[in-house]
Amino acid sequence: MDRSGGDSDAAEAIYYAQHYPDYDDVHTTTTTLDPSSVAGPTLSFRVSGIVGLCITGILWIIVSWRLLYHYSGWWVKCCKSRREQQHPNNTGQEILGEEPDSDIVISHLRTDGFTMKRSLHIMLWSTMTVDLVGYADMVGTNVSNKLNYTLLDIVGRGIFEFTTFVIGTIHWFKVTSKARAGASEKQVMFTLLPSILILANVAVICCSIFEAVVLLAGDSEDIHEFRSTSKIHRISLIVESSGWGIHALVVSFLGRMVYKRIASLPTFSQVRSRAKRNIITKMIIPIIFCALSYALRSAWMAADFASRILRPDSTFETGIGWWIGNCWIPTIIPSMMLLYSIRKRDREPGMIDGVSETLLQRINAEPQEYDDPFQSFHTLIIEDENATIGSG
């Protein structure tokens, strides 16, 4: 008797028993896995969990650092305000102007309260935390159960991650709107497109909640069976695929709009190369990578939906292509791009140490119509560079 052949058969039986609940009943005949029914070689849940845990752990550390960085300015400001109230004669503030009783005082460096940047960091940190728990459970159990499936696929990617990236896109629209677009463009594009994203976000959240309720309230403990037979799972797949596809189109349109407006300016060729690099690096490149990532996830989910219709018993969601193309890359790239795009702290105009009175008055002045349309983009870059110097 060939011992190695017996061990191979036993290992095969264990593998199929994990993925096919009816394996013991149908194994009286020869059973093989159709390579066309999986997205590449199938990964065990423990291996997938370990890889996902490492990736998510690194992202969690980075996001935690950036979260503390953005909130530390607010905390420093609050502590400074308390010290100034306790020692009003020793505030260390710089009075602008020659009059000692001048009303213009530079005292604060950071913006108060919850801003869009801080909210985005909180959402991204929450997403990574949920994913960490889900991957940890997958590593410990070596199965896809209700807990880790709900945390990873429904709550993590379906609710938190989609919402986080929508907030990031809306922040980009907000930044772009400051570049003095035409009145009609402000009223239509900067209102319509974010509204479409919000509606898509609501649809994805509702479907995710319904899927979680049906899964947790159901009697079936087998996730493969739930994916194969559940109608709500198919609905969630097509809704999420549509949502990510819409998101990719909106981000692509935003990138095209920004690039077209910049490139069509008559003085674009006269702008310093450093300013051009700042615009392209901070806006165009992150937009392109995010749009491609959203489109990639949309395509994988659409392919999974099609496979559920054509071959309900396939193991499409266990292939290495699914993990890389749908789970890991569309999470890593947008997260890093958004973190880079919003890396600077929020600041209040006219509250930066060391600015002159003339510059302070010009910043606080009413908005002016520039003869050179690129002036608005150039002003944003100058303010960004000043913010970098101030935080150094």
C-alpha cells in the first residue's frame, strides 16, 4: 500500500470537507475541483487570515500614528488655551502691529472640533480595527464563520470601508471647489456628484445590514452554503459592485475635471515645475490610483455575482485572485493614497505663527476674482507649503 497516496487522499478529503458540506455524501464518486470555478489557486482560511492580519496590522499602525498626529494639534491648542487663562500676563503671544493693544493676536495653530480630515482618520482607524478582529478570528478558527465573514465582508468592506472612501472623495471635491471653479460647475458638479456618492453609500449600507441580519438570524452555520443559496448575498454583491463602480466613475470624472482645468490654463507652461509636481502628486496621482482600485473591486464583485448565477456551487471567493484583487489591493492603495492626501493638519487662516500683518490682512480679506485662473491653485500650494513650514 502506498502510504503517501493515502495521506494525499486524506488531505484532499479534509480540504473538500471544509469547502463542500455535502462532500461525505457525494464522495462515493470521483470528485475534483474545477479550476475554472475558482479565482486562481485556493488559499486556506488560515493562510488568508495571516496575510490579511499582517497587511491590516501595518495599516492600523500607520493610521493610528496619523490619527494621533491630527488630534495632537487640537489637544495642544486646548492645553495652551487653559494655560493662557491661568496666566493671562504670560501668554507668549505675538501682537501684530505697533499698537500694544492691537486686536490682532496670533494664538492658535490648529482648527477646533471634528473636521472632515479627522473624521476620515477615525473611520479608517475603525475599519482597520474591525478587519483586525475578523482576520484574527479567521486565523484562530481556520474557517470562514459567521463572525469573521460579518466583520470582514459586511461591516468592514461593506459599511466602514466604503463610507471612509466616500468621505475621502467628498473631501477632494471640497478642496477642488476652492480652486474657484465656474459658478455653474459649483452648483452642479460639486453638489450632484457627492450626492450620488452619498446615495450609493446609503444603498450599500442598507444591503449590508440586511445581509448581516439574514446571516446571523439564520440557522445555517456554513458560509459557503449561504453564499451559494442566499438571495440577499447576490443582491449585496450586485449593489456593492454598482456602488464601487459608481465611485470609480465619480473619482475618474473628478480627476479629469481637475486635470483639464489645470492643463487648459493659458499660463500653465509658465508655472514653476515644483508647483506642477505638488498639484499632480497631491491630487492627480491619488485620484488615479483610487479610481483604479475602486474599479478593480467592482469588477471582482461583478464577476463573483455572475459566477453565483451561472455556477452556484463554485468556490470563487476562496481563490487567491479574489483575496488580492477584491480584498487586499483595493484596501491598501486607497488607504495609503488618502492618508498621503490628507497628511497635513487642519489650520485656521490667519492663525499661523510668524505671519506678517500685511499677509494676515490679505489672507483674511474677502475673496477676489483673479485675472489668472491658475492663481487659485497656486495660492492653495503656497498655503500648503506655509503649513508645512509651520508644523516643522
